[in-house]
Amino acid sequence: MATQDKGIALVTGASSGIGAIYADRLAKRGYDLILVARSKARLATLSRRLRNETRRSVETVEADLTSSIDLRRIEDILRSDSRITTLVNNAGVGSAVPLLDADVDKMEDMIHLNVTALARLTYAAIPGFAARGGGILINVSSIAAIAPELLNGVYGGSKAFVLALGQSLVHEFADKGLRIQTVLPGATATEFWDIAGKPVHQLPGQIVMSADDMVDAALAGLDIGEAVTIPSLPSQAEWDRFDEARRTMSSKLSSCIPAPRYNVRQSGCVSA
């Protein structure tokens, strides 16, 4: 039985690890692919395998998303190709280095890739999705978004941005037919850890998920409509309680009266 055609999925950071597995799974779900990464050789190897195994069309684009020129090339593809129905913003880099030991230039590069590139690609894709009345956006964040103490603070901050952006987009585009998912992986067995400065073999085995299992869980979360998917979290109810507490508190975050615990002499509310 032929797999139903689902348009094109563009996957960043697609040459290895999580991105390569997303490419594999999406091709097997009936998507043609545009794979974006820096490694031309790895992209070529992956694309040959996927074409042979799935008979899907696979286009590769060698690009470094920290390069403004390369980033804008991918933006142009997302804006101009109406066949693209899914964007997986997976490209990113991490760090486990404490602030006092970190190279600030490398931290800036991390912000550019994890925040700026992801935001620009999101902005390039979403208007077309909204105009066509459908599309899927998958942004890969990290559990560091809600547990920034675990790793480098700039990394956690960059991934908190990804989470906040996704939550905002879910709210903004609730009636536009879009599916927006933010994925928060825990420790995952990829090359990420070598680049971050803490090889994966140094981590306790019981906290490290295989990349295959992580992506399969994330896609299962997409299928059941989760806006935020944490593959390791035992119960979705735990996230629901966390998010409900945030939403409840949000109605109390802005007031013309300082909280009583500060003992501030009140000047009164500003009149309109």
C-alpha cells in the first residue's frame, strides 16, 4: 500500500543525530524532504539511504545557519516553496561549561544558532502555513528550558526562548489550522555532548535516551496533539500542573500596587 504524500518536510541539523532520525521517520510517514546541515558528505550519505529505503524525494542543502547568507537562503526556500508543509527546527548547539569558564564568543554563536536562526526560520515558514490553512512546526528545545541549573546558563536561556516562542505561537495561531510542537529532550545519546564539553559516556546511563526513542516519542506526542512534549516525563499530568500553575500566576504578574511584602508606600494607580 502506498504511503500518502504529505508534502515536504524541511529539517535542519539533519546530517546526524536527532535531525537524521527525524528525516528517516518523516520520509517513512510519506514526506519528501529538504535536509539542511553543514556536512555535505553526511547529507549525501543520508539522502542516498533514504531515497533507496523510502522512494521519497530528498533534496539536500549544505548550509551553516550561523552564516547570515546561508540562513537567508533557507528562509527564501521556506517562503517560496508552497509544497513545504512541515518545518523541524532541530539545528542547535549546547554547552555544559560553567559561565566563568565559557568563551563569550562561543556563547554568542550559540545564541545566534539556537535563537536567531530558529526564530528567523520560524518567521519564514509560519506566514505561508497560516495562509494555506495548515502546517506543522516542530521546534526542538531542551529540558534545560525549565531546568536551567542543569547545564550552561546561556544554553538554558536559549532553549527557554524556544519554549516561550512555541507557547506564544500556539496561542496566536490557535484558529489557523497549524500544529505547533515544542520538544524538550532530556539527555540524548548524540554528538551534542562531545561538542558541549561533556561526552555522553560520562553521564549516568539511566538518564540517557537513545536518539531513535526520543524522536519516536516526540512524533507520538505530535500525533496526540501535545503542544509541549517531554519524552522522558512519566505523566503528561505533571506538565499540565506545571503549566496550569504558570497560567494561574500570570494573571497576578502585573498590578499598579506593589506586593505587600515590599512595604512600599503606594503612589496609586496610573489613570488612563
